[in-house]
Amino acid sequence: MRSYAGVLFGHLVFATICGFPVPIAFVVAYTAWREGQDWTWIPLLVALAGSVLIVVITLAFSRSQFPRITRRDRVKDDSVSYGEETLVMWAPQSPKGHPQARLVRADVLEASVVRYEPDGEATFTTYGGDYTPTEFTPLLRLRLRVHDTGEPGGSGCSDAFEITDEWRVPSLCLSAVTAGRLAVLVEPAGPGAHGKVTPLWPASALLAGTRTCRVIGLDGRLTDVTRRSGRQLQQMRISRSVGGIALAGDTIDLRRLDAHTAARYTAVAEADRISPEDRAPVTEPGEESRWIVDDLPGARAAFGSVGRRWSRRGGVLVRGRFLEMRATHTFQDHGPVLDTVLRVHPADGTPPFEAARRLTVPMDYLAVLHRTREVVLYAHPDGGSFVVDWPRTGLLAGTASSGIIAPDGRELPLTGRPDVIWSLMNLLASHGVSNPAPVLDLRRRRLNAVAGILMEAVPEVSRRIAPQGPAGCP
């Protein structure tokens, strides 16, 4: 478990080495002062200015590279209201496409990572005006089933066809591939042929349920349409036909639209009221065929390391949740640098608070963002600061298979059981035990002291799993 003080000291040493003229200027100033020279103030001024610069660089680098949240990050503007299930996402814009292209749904049948090869020469890479540089945009091969409806917004018979191609997918929208639902444009083509297919990635994240969506009707009533894919497609077609409709956060307010467009939205809402649409599943069947998470960079999922001093002083793990993500011009090899808003739930029972923080978010976590937006943080013993723990966050989000091996050799799977994983994480942290792996092997000597306590945390799992024989035995 890295500490902020350790990171700060490391950057201070690095900045001092890079600014080696500063200590030399102090030596020159001291020598000149001993000899009574009139120009002593010149090297002294240079040394003082250089010292201030070293401190500023150290603090800036430490803050950018260490995901620490303090009181200064707390959101003071309460003009935006975030619900518990809200995720406002400001993603890169999609291409406009052919003006006669049809906006339809496509299901992802298979997905694989073809190439993601950033040069890795710099810790941070910043681009001017390009939110989706090729270097930091993974290339994926997708096999899609496109549900071409013939007419935009029409109700004719579906003419589905399959297509396999390679597309660059913005990292913020990777979860749409894992979820299996995309919004695509199909360009017109001749008889017996299918037109060019262009995925609309921000719209796909909306259709997949990663981004939440609400609609305020003309009567002021708020309706949540997240994962109502049929209604969302109709809304997207209306928006495209009028040149685009902006979401205020995650909400479309019909009272701010022109009368004709608002009436079209209202007609869609009325049809949904008469014949309500069921919510689409969190992820479409066959997720294992499009599980790209293992081929994307990110922090290795684990139960996490524990600082003994932190544990003895009463440090605890807490849960947070992403409420907003906004793309920036800066990228790292293992993920984009995003402007985020998180809701942190302190362990002492005090009300949760919201914090705005620029963070590098791992790409493997972004690929499962449709399933969870939770994040694990370890709190300073005094409760004054919180640090995002990406290995624990990845394990809780399910970016890797997790399990526990009982003292008698039974293997108990924990994948898909975040509450059990959370309990085990807290027990390990409270006892000062590190386990930098996604599997707890209670046969190991260092876990003997807490084996009984950990097994008590998974009694229902233990009862459901029968003892297994050696590998290769039935």
C-alpha cells in the first residue's frame, strides 16, 4: 500500500535531481556572502526561486499521479443533483454519418482486441483538440447482428444481417461492447447489399445503460428511461432528425425544446405508457464471447495490500461511486485521464459527500462500467483523506475471477458476489493482512491466523459448494 508521503518524497528527490542548479546556487550564494561580495543576492534569489519551483512541481506531480481525495476536492456547488444511480458521461462526439443513414440497434455477438499499442514513452500524453487519438484508442474486431428496420423510426419488418469489421472504440465507451448493445448508422446501399455500418459510441453507451438517461415531460414529471432500448432508439432518431438534443447532465427537459420536437418526444412517452417496455438486461446473453476485459490494461485485481501502521491506527476501507466522467485531452498507457465526480460514503456514518477529482481510470474497469460504478478507497485513520484503490476496485467490479481456497482444499468461487468480496477485504484490512492476488489461499501460513474468521464470512458459499477431489478426479 503506497502512502502519499512516500510518493511525495520520491517526487521531491526526482525534482531536486532535475533542478540540480538550485543547490549549486545556494553554495555560490553562501560562498559570496562569506567573501563579502555585493552580488550575493543574485544567486540567492535564483536559489529561492528554484526552490519554490521544485516544491510546486513536486506537489503537482504527486497530486496528478496519486489518486488522493482531500477536503479541497469536495464539491461545493450543489446546483447539479446526482441520484444514487446517476452516471453523467461526457464522451467524445461520434461522426455525423451519411444524412440518409438509418439509426438502428446492433447486437455484439463476438468481440476481441486487435491492437492497443501506445508508445509508453511518457507517463502522461496530452493532445490538443483531439479527444480520441488513435494511439490511445483500442482497435476491436466485432461481429455484429444489425437490426435494420428499413425506415428511420419505422415499424416495418426487421431485416437483420451480420457483419464483421474492426473499429476504434473510445475507452469511455468500451462498456457498450461488453454489454452487447450498440447504436449504429447504416448507410443506404443498392439492392441485395448492405450499407456501411458506423457505430455511434456515445449513443451506444447510452443504449447499453452505462450512461443514465431521464426525461422531464411537459407536465414536469421525471421518467427514468435507462436501459429502455426501444424508447431510447426512438428518442435518438428524433434527436438526429432535428440536428441533436443536448442532455443537461443525464436529463432531457422537454420544456426547453421547441413545440414540435417536444410533441414528438411526448408521443413516444405516451406510447411507452400505454405499452410499457421492459428494461433490457444489464448485459446481453453471451457476454463470454465479447469479454475483452482480460486483454485491456489496468491495475491487477486483488484483495489488496495493507500497511500495518495504517491498520493499527484504525484505517478502514470505504466505498464510493462514480457520478460523472468527463473526457480530457490527457492519456496514460493503462487508461484515460478523466475529470470525475465521486460520492464517498465515510465509514464513521457521517453523510456521504461528493468530490471532484481528475483521475486516471483503468481501461479494464471502464469495460465493465455498465455493471458497476463502485470504487474502493482506503481512508486515512483521521478521516481527512481517501485514496482510490484500483486493485480492490477491479476485484469488486469483477474484472478478474476471484475465489477462496479453504484450509481443506475446497475451491469456493466468489466471482459475481461483491458483498462477500467486500466483507473479506475489510476483514483482511482490519487484521493487517495483505493478499495481492484475486484468490485467497487459506492454506498459506500467513493466512492461518485469520482463516477461521474469513470462512465465517462465506458460510452460505461454503454450504453450497461440495468438497472437491484432486485435480483430474471426478
